Amino acid sequence: MKPIAKALQAKFGSLSAILAAPGEELVKVPGVGETVAAYLKAIAELHSRAGREEIKSKEVISSWSALVAYVRRELQHEKREQFRVMFLDRKNQLITDEIMGRGTVDHAPVYPREIARRALELQASSLILVHNHPSGDPKPSRADIEITREIIDVPGPFDITVHDHLVVGTSGVVSFRTSGLI
């Protein structure tokens, strides 16, 4: 097992990158067959579900470290940009975390009216926007800032608040709220 672990580490660089790797990439590592790849993907799914349970059982806003760990685990190694919305109830507990847009290496289409529509369907009181930068740099772009302002404006008349927008990269997570962008 130790040579396989070293080979996986050498190819992917970190445990989180190994767990995020697609099965077809895992089996390219010498010693890793379909069974080992399936075990690693099962471990990754269990880890993801445990993270969702952790933030679902607490107020998301008061459990900042769990929230950041969850979004990093989910998005930091994605090769394509994803735009996700975490819909929260009145107690700031997670109703659901949904992918609202998938894109390319540097853009994911997102539609503010669709986010507002879904928030109303779920009777959400607030939102946390999350997306990743596959480049690894979590610094928000001008387009990120503009779409965030649009998303804040659309559900505003319905008393649906956007608490934050988190941008995830391999080097960390940037909060719009902490950065003064919201």
C-alpha cells in the first residue's frame, strides 16, 4: 500500500486532490485498479456527506470554519467552474446546496432570476453564494463582483438576504463580506 500511496501523492499532490480526482485518472497510477479507485471515490463521497451533515446540523453563519472547510472540500480541485448557492432558513441552517451553473475553466453562467425563483420555492430566507476558480487563485474578478450585485438586487424585494459570496481556489477561500465587497 505504501508505494501506491506515494505514487498517488506524487501524481496528485495532496490527499484532497486524490479524493477529488476522477476514477479514470486514479486508475492511471501504477497499482491502482478499478477496486482501489472505487474505494477512494467511496471515501471521498463519505467525507463530503459528513461535511454536509456537519454544516446542516448547525447555523451555517455561526460555524464559519465548518462552512469554509466544506466549500473547499467540495470545490477546490474542480477543473471547471461551478456556481453554487447555499439556501438557508430563518435560523441560518442549510436547506440545500445546489449547483446553479457549470461552466468552463474561467466562467460559469448564472442567472439571478433563477436563483431568486429557487429561493422562493424553497422558502429560503437567505443565501450564501459560492463558486470556484479552477486557476487556483480565489481573488474575485470584476465579473464576479458585478454578478454578485445583480444577485443581491433580484431577491431583495422578497426579503431574501445574500449573506456572502465565497470564491474557492486551491490557495484558499475569499469572502466578499470579509473583503468589503458586500
